[in-house]
Amino acid sequence: MKLPIEPMHILLVEDDEDHAEFIKRILQRADPQVTLIRVKDGAEAISFILQKSPYQNRRLPALVILDLKLPKKSGHEVLEEIKSHGSYKSIPFVVLTTSDAEVDKERAYNHHVNSYLVKPMEAELFKKMLRELHLYWMNMNRPVSSVRSLDESFEDLDEMSPRGPL
Amino acid sequence: MDMQIPSLFNETLLRTIIESVPNGILLVDSQGKITLCNTEIEKMFGYAPAELLGKTVEVLVPISARSKHPAYRTDFSSHPSKRQMGAGRDLSGVRKDGSEIPVEIGLNYLILDQRKYFLASVVDITQRKMAEEKLHKAYDEVRQKNIEMEQFVYTVSHDLKTPLVTSSSFISFLKEDLEEKNYDSVFDSMDRLEKAHHRMQELIEDLLQLSRAGTLELKYEYTDISDIVTSIQESLADIIKEKNFKFSFHDLPKKVLCDRRRIYQVLENLINNALKYAADVKNPQIEVFGQETEKEIQICVKDHGPGVDPIYQKKIFGLFQRLDNSKEGTGVGLTIVSRIMQIHDGRCWIQSQPPDGCEFWIAFPKGKGKVYETTH
């Protein structure tokens, strides 16, 4: 029996126009069904996830791809705020940044991000990374989203793979 | 001086010895009376020769510790031993004129003609304390510089990588599009590559400027600020006109001791920012004015733009920190402003209550008094 698969709904928090465009194109190539919403700074990301104005009626993302260096509020600040909210803290976050500094990795993992990815300067590697990212989260979503409520499944994910490969 | 000096000592010998040591020496009897002292201690505490004799030793103890001191004496006399006074604590003594000096005191006791005496050897450690403080300050400065340097390298490496990621990404799209003869996209990719290239150039130029701002020696001269503002207004006349700004200035100080070129850079940065961020309002305005307080000469660049939310006000002075990426610039400008004001021993800050415009302030300390405040 085939399980129904919901198209994947991703929030991309990225201030750089070009990086956002690249990520979007590659993810949509990997899966044209993917819906991707992009916000440009940390403050907007928080409003979106917490469904504050003007995002009251937006669907919660199944995955947040988060840059760290952002205008207004940094990625770390976004994590701090979201992860302190009981009802939102189970949303999976993948950090995607140019920073490979230990301090950033440590801080991000301390906020229970699901993975920390450094944007490669080699385009082919970047493409591969994004394809694998999509594949991983697609598979993670597939069996659970159809049988269990969203919240439960994400809590499971956190337990199963707090620092999963992607 | 014929106090209770024991007969077995040759007074001349004793005098010579206690006058030869570089420390202050006090002999105190069990009542706390000073029975013997050397010139060194009189000089140290500002007393005339022999003036201290017969006084209780508490006159040399700071008021804050004076009432407890007799109890310490009693305590010492019941367990006398050779030791440092106030082990581990900072001690000070009070001079005749009331000023306090940091001291180190060695204690000993002796029994002469069946009477108990305490012998205190006092060292004035003012110079040492000053040297220590200087050392601490220098150490703190170096540490602060190191932290800044680390942050700088961290930020720079991040921000320089960004355009490189962009170019490698779009070069790969470019190849794909050329292979597929998809020429529309080719131009888009080329545009992005050009922008990334330009951005890299901008970043490097701004970084150079920033590093110069921090390393160059200041050339202090009395500077007329309205002169500076006038020439900035002239150099930016086209943009001011194009963006329909009303530009005015008043009450600017005529004589500020500063490095003219650096302060030009500061005001140019602030005015450029106002032109950039305060243009999208009905009647865009920039007003530059000065004011004096008791301690400072202050200059303000005020605009009527959307302002800056208080929660971001501290951040904006940080390197590469930007609130709106759609505006041009790299986020180095305010860091330069802050750095230049710092090396002038001045400060800079922002005052803004959105949506009612924005005031950027810079301040110079008056005279030689140093007003120093870090802004981020």
C-alpha cells in the first residue's frame, strides 16, 4: 500500500538573494512539489514560525533551513526564541551557513538543531548537499506524517536523530 | 629623643640602622603610643620630625578601620609573632593631610625592660600599585584587542565567503544554461556574478578603510565642524537633490580638537546613512547640529526616516551588521564611526523611537578629561 505523501513545506531563512535563489532552484529540481517560502531576516522568521502578523494563517513549515548571519536577529537568536516555545520547539531546523566556526556549531547544537551544514564553495558539492538534505527530510516525513500527528512525529525525530547526517 | 631605648643598645648605632632602611619604622608601646620612628615614616605620612612621637598609632590608620584597630593590637599582643599585617588584604595608611596611601606592613614584637613593644615596618606601595594598575590596564586592552581581532577575523571570513559561494553556484548554472542553450538565464547568472564580484570589491575596500581608521595616528587640530559639513554637503549635492532632501545645519562647534580627516569620514558616513535610510518618506530631511554639555561637545545627525527599533540599536555598530539588505552598503560604516570616535576618546550612540526618525550622536570629551564609553 502506498502512503499518501504530502508535498514538503520548507521555510528558508536567508538574507542573501543569490543563495536563496540557488537553494530554491536546486530543491525544486529535486522535487517540484516542494513548497518553499523564504524570509529575509531573523525577526521575520520568528514572526512566521510563531504565526504572528502578517503570517497568522500560514501553515507551519515541516522544516526550517536557517542561515546564521542575518539582519535584525541572527539565526542563533531565532533558535533561542523558537526553542523556548513549548509548542514550536519540535519544528526541525537545519542550519545552512558559510560559518564553520566551532562556536557557531556548538551554539546551534545546544539549541537542538537537527543538523549544521556549511555552504560549500564548490557548486557541485552544494547541489549534492541540498539534494541529500531534501531526500533525508522527505524520508523522515513520509512514514510518520501519515500515521501520527505532526507534533508527535517531530518529537520522535528529535530523539532519533538529534544530530542526524542531514 | 630619650624614649625607652634600652641601655644595651648604642643609640647612635640604632639610629643609624633605622634611618638607613628604605622602609618606615615605628615602635609602638602596649598602649598604642608611638615611641620611636624614623624620618622615612615621617616623610611618608607627611609629619614634621618628632611630631609623631607620643601619638597613638591610630592617627596613621584610615578612619574606616580606626575603631577596630585597638582590638587588632590587643589580639596581636596576646599572640605575638613576626608576620605581615592584614595578610592578603589591601592596607592603606592615612597621611596628615588626610590623603590615603597604599601600604604594606610587617609586624614584629619585642620585650624591652619587661615591657611589650610592637615594631612595624611600613612600605609605601603607591608606585607599585600604579605600575600594577597600568599593567592590568594594558593587559585588559590587549585582551580586548584580541577579542576584537578574533571577532573581526570571524566576521570577515564569513562575509567574504558569501560572494564566493554565490559565484561558484551561478557559474555552475551558467554552464548548465549554456549547454542547454537557455540564454535567458545566462544573463541572469551573469548579473548575479557581476554583483557578487562588485560586492567582494566593496567589502575589501571597506575593510581596508576600517583597518586604516584604527591604526593611523591621529593628527589633532582645531577643526570647524561646519566647514566639514559644508564640504560634505557639496560633495553629496547630487544625491541630496536627486532624493529631494532638505539639508540643513546649525549651532555646529567652531573649534573641536580632532583629526579633521577622520571626523570628515565619520560625518560623511552618518550623512550617507541618512540619505540611504531616510529617503522613503514624504519630506526627507537631514539636520546636523551641535550642543555642549558640561563634559562634552556633541554633534547630531538627525533624519526623519523610519528610525531604528531600540532592540537593534546596539547591534548596528557591529561589523557587517545590517538591518536591511535591500539597501546598498556592507555594514562597515557605523563600525568605522565607532572606531574613530573611540580613538578620539569620544563616543557615539543612536537615539531613535520609530517611526519618528533617527538621531546619530557623536561626542568629544572637553579638555583633557577622558570620556570613554564603548558602544558595542
